[in-house]
Amino acid sequence: MVLPEADLEDDTVDVNGVSLHVVRSGPADGPLVVLLHGFPEFWYGWRGQIDPLVEAGYRVVVPDQRGYNRSDKPDRLAAYNLDRLVDDVVTLIEESGQEQATVIGHDWGAAVAWWLASTRPAPVEVLVTINVPHPVVFRRFLTHDPRQLLRSWYMFYFQVPKLPEWGFSRNDFALGVRALRQTSRPGAFPDAALDRYREAWSQPGAVKAMIDWYRALFRTTPERSVVLPIEIPTLLIWGANDTALRQAMAEPSIDLCTDGHLTVIEDATHWVHHEAADRVNDLLLDFLEP
């Protein structure tokens, strides 16, 4: 079941010099869960997870991360440094009136969640990441594993000025739509959902800002140092048929955690929370259960 959007609280929160659009749901006094989307999604990508979490009693906060959809889109690459992205999440947790939250991230949202748990762990009670390795592991594979380097070709293409924005946007975002559908199982992104994605991508400056996350990854250096191992209870969910990220990075990421757990869903892709929503929701609720 997906909650009607009329039942979701629509809000805007000022954090660290930017305004973030945030969707909330669930009891105000429930345990806090923050859901972080990745590229090229926005809060709507978590629509299959919000209702089950709310029904289980959780207070769910789902931001459009900076640069996406209705949130602010700073021009400077430094604004998309991992430290700044983590600061946004910490401020959202503080603004929600709770000291800690379960942080769940997919794709770029998972990279932010990993970095948060590695550099500012105090606000994180439980960590769940989906189909993205720890940044330390990813960097190692990117520089030493030719197969992962080949799969990451698009990250280097995104370093080119202006051309990626033009390519992504032309013909009513045909490239973005094709990328989602060709890397997922049939039916994962129905037409109605893709209309919502086109609307989000059409926001002024959105495509450039989304791609600037990748540019910042290569061109800015985080100020904070990683502290390992991660001592927060951590679940990594991995769709085995991910075309961009090798499953070989999953186990080394969990090895960086003292209480890490890995679940591989064999018939799913990078978009596992869309394709196997019931399975993912069961895993989340089982792991979050006190």
C-alpha cells in the first residue's frame, strides 16, 4: 500500500544555508526514520516504504536532498561535498526534535548515509544502505578494479561541462527515462511515476545540480576523517543484478562494521526497493525491531 499524498505532511526546512523540501508522515512521537534518495530520484522514490514504516509506528522524514526537485540548488560544487550533505541530515534529525534516527539510503543517499555513520555517528541509531558500498571501498575498487572502472563510465562523462545536462534533458528527458527502464526490471518505473520524475527534473537548475554531485565527488575533498569500524548496527541490502555497481563491493563494506549484516536479493537490480518493495520492507522492519 502507498499512502495517499494528501496524508503526507509537506514542509520546507532551512538547513545549513539551503532550503530543503521535506515530506513527513507518522506519529510525531514515533522513532525517527530518515529516508535518503539517490540519483536521479527525489522523495517520491521512497513511496513504497513510507506507509509500512508509518504503520509500524515510525515517524518518517523524507527530504528532497539539496539540488533535487523542490529543494535549493546551490551553484558551487563545494555545496555538494559529502560533508555538506551529511550536515543536512544531521540538521534534519535535530530539527525533528530527536537525538537519533534510523538513516536509510539508496544510491547517493546510501553514500551520504555511509559517510554520516563514518564521520558523525552520534545521531545515527541504525544504518541501512541499499546497493551502494562504503565510499572507502568504492574508491578502492574504482582505482584498482578495471571491471568497476568500466561500469562507472558515466561518472567520468558527468565531469564534462554542460553536455551531460543537455543529453539528459533533451526530448523530454528521454535519456533519463531510458536509463531508469533499461537498468531495472519491467514495471519498476510505470508511466505515471516517470511523469513525476520528469516534473522533478524540470525544476530550474535541477539537472545541473544532480550531476554536480558527481562533479563534487571528484573535485572536492571532504574535511572530516573516516572513523572505522562503524559500530552502529548496519544492514546492507543489495540487488544482485546491479549494472553499475559490482556486488563484490558489498562484503568488504560490511567488513568495515562491527555489527554488519548483508542481504542479497538475487532477482533484483540497483532499484531493488522499487522491484521488491515488500521484501525490502520486511527486511527493514525486522532489522529495526527493538
